Amino acid sequence: MYSLGYDIGSSFIKASILDLEKGTSVAHAFQPETEMPISARRPGWAEQDPEVWWTALKNVTRELISRHSLDTSRIKCVGITYQMHGLVLVDSSFNVLRPAIIWCDSRAVEIGQQAFMAIGKKRCLESFLNSPGNFTASKLFWVKENEPEVFKRVFKFLLPGDYIAMKLTGNLNTTVSGLTEGIFWNFKENALASELLDFYGIDQELIPAVVPTFGVQGEITPEIAKELTIPAGIPICYRAGDQPNNALSLNVLNPGEAAANAGTSGVVFGVSDRVRYDPKSRVNLFAHVNHSADQPRLGILLCINGVGILYSWLKKYMAAGVSYKDMDKSAAGIPAGSNELMIFPFGNGAERMLENRNIGCRILGLDFNRHADSHIFRAAQEGIAFAFRYGMDIMKEMGVETKIIRAGMANMFLSPIFNVILAGVTGSEIELYDTDGAQGAARGAAIGSGIFKSFSEAFAYLKLKKRIRPDSAHRGLYEDIYERWKNHLDNFLIDLFAVKEK
């Protein structure tokens, strides 16, 4: 028996086929061949056409089936994971009304802050566990205020994964976990966040029906099955945002465990059974895939927008034709500290851990006589690792100490030098596994369908591939370098705040 998993990212659409008897992936593919474009019509905006996701999904499914000559009759369930915090608007005919406003779009920062102050910080944090911030509810209100002709045609709003499920099954629905990521959920009342919806003047009728994260959410229609070259009637049995799903894929489900990834953005996702919040909302809390009102499982999420996107930008514009592997080798030849060159990787929108400030990416100390491209590659890797440390210290303030970080062998975690730097500056042991979001979605679907009877059965075949332990010598060395980096960052933030006040 097989399970099919989809990962709806902002760069690529990935698909994986999991052999449920062996617990291993038998096929994997991604589309398109180059990263999907993100439109930024104004500073701080980030939009994508959902039809691009759908076209790539159809292409990757056909490629997966044909390249591996798979017996599609063995596919018993489908799972979906997706880029969080996006907004897709559809009319009553299920037509998309405007480009999706995606996760790294900053246009609603001030809207969320105004709601935070008007409703009351304490009330928001106690009820929603977050500031309304730049999340989906605030983006929806932005459309209401700025595109009223579009808004009056809205039948339902959808998260990116909800949109893909709609295209596959013809059903409009969402999950509690999904609603929490949009700040549409009141944890205190275990119900919709009616107070925020009322403040924004958003009718609850715009919210799709709620279905469980695990369980049958709809079935592939005959028309779509024909396009995808798979049998009709296969059920979608799991759906979750990319970060809860990444944690699931690494078997991070219980209090004290933590997962990470370092793709376009970087994330540390720690699990807690306590309802708590950060008073400054620099890290956020969402319902994990196994959360319930009587047995809380909350994901404390640190998100850094500018991570892998910095390294891919360097490759595109400074190292064209050079592989990431060679960039890593070049960086590894430079001593720690990059000869006093520092990079601050915040060039991908407002950063939540910086209290929704957008300071841009900054390069400090560049000396044309001392530095070459290899120094820049090294400083970029260090800056990304330092940004992780900065956020993890915030998590520590909340009582979440990440002594062990689990991650998939992908993106920045493919870099040996990055792993050494991250372990050195955080003091955390890093465990790497051969899994990814698409495999996690496939595994989640097998749990939701009942094929796997328990989480332990689902992860029996998940194997540790590599362990990186922090080196005590590196720890002391990087502590001094990090403190200098952090002092500069704090000064940037003070200066930015002073300018804003003026």
C-alpha cells in the first residue's frame, strides 16, 4: 500500500510516495524546475497566483507516476502540507478572486498592531496566544478595507492547503490547527475568535467548515483523478501547515521536543503542553497536529523569514554557476568570525522575532582589501545561525530550552559547516533524518486513514542519519562572536525605533 504526500511551498511543489509496508519513500519529485515567482508589487508585499501551485501539483504528480512506473491502485490516501499564513479568496463558484497574499507579505503589520492595542494586549494573548500581527485574519481585513469590490465577492477564505484540497475534492474546509495559524481561534473558549472577527467586521460565514487534522476530509474527484493519472475516490486524510507538519515528519509530538528547518525561512518548533505566550509576541503559539482541548499540544514557533533565501540570493547574484556544495567548501576555509565581516539575514519582510520590524539585510564591516566571496559565504552562514540563536534565547525565556534539534537533511542542513556553526553557537545537539515535508504529509495521511494505528507505528522506520554535537571549543569562540553580532543588531533596532518615533 502507498500513501501520497504533497508539500505546497512558496518555491516548489513537492510530492512523495510512501510505501506503508516498508515505511520508506519509494518516489519523490518536485515542480517547477526553477523556483516559483513571488510578486512584490509594492515594498513589503508578497503574492503568488494559486493557479501556479495547482499547475505544478498536476505536473509533479504525473511526473512521479510516470518516472517510477508506480501501480497507482496501491495509493490508499493523500496528505497535504502547505506554506502557512497565506490568504486565498474564492467566490461561490470556487474561482480565485485575487493573487494569494503569502506568509512573507508585511502589508498587514500595522493593522494587526492596531487590533492588538484596541482589543487589549492581555486579552489577545490570553485568548489567541498571539498578537493578530501580520497573520491571515489581518490580511483578510486589509482586503476588506483596500479592495472592497473584491471583498464583497468573497464566498470563503482559504489557507493554501485548503485551496489545494478544494481543487482535489471540490470540498471547502479547513482545520483547527489552520485556524490557529491565522489567529481565527480562541484557545480560552475553544471556539472561533469571534472577538477579533467582530473587531474586523468579518462574517463567520466566510470561514470554511472545520474538519479534523487526521481523518477523511474529502475524496479525489473523477475529473481530477483523470488529470493526475491516479484512481478516483482516494481520500485526503491529513492536512497541516508546513511547520507543524515538519515536526510531525520528525516525530516531534510531545512536550520538550523540538524540530527545525532552514529553507527559504528558518523555523524552530518546540512542543509544549502548557498554554503560555510571549508578552511581545516575538514567537508564536499554534495548535500542533495532535492538539486537543483536553490534552494541549502547542507548537511554540520561532520563524525567521530570511534564512535560505539569503544563501540562494548569494548563489544567484554572486556565485552563478557555483554549486551550494562548493560555496560551503569555500566558507569552511575561512576562520570563525569571517575576519570581522557580519551579515544580518533580515531581508525578507518584517520579522516577528524583531517585533514585526523590517530592518532589511545588512552587511557590516565589508573591507575590499580583506574580504572575498568566501568571507561573504561564511558570514552569511554565521548570520543565519546567529539569528536562530537570537530567537532560541526568546524561546528559553518562555521555558523552552532546545537541547536537541531534529531536522530533515535538506536545505541549509545539508551544509556541514552550517551544522557545526549552529551547534556551536546554540549549544544544541542536532539530529538529522532522511525525511521531508512531503513524506511527513504522506505519513500523516496514513495515520489519518487508520492504516497506521499509532504514531509509534508510523515512525518505526524513521532512522537517524547524522548527529552533530556542539564542540566546547567552538562554543566559547562563537559566544564572543555572537555577542558582538547581537550588540550590533540591538543597536540597529534602537535606531530604527528612534526614527519611527520621530
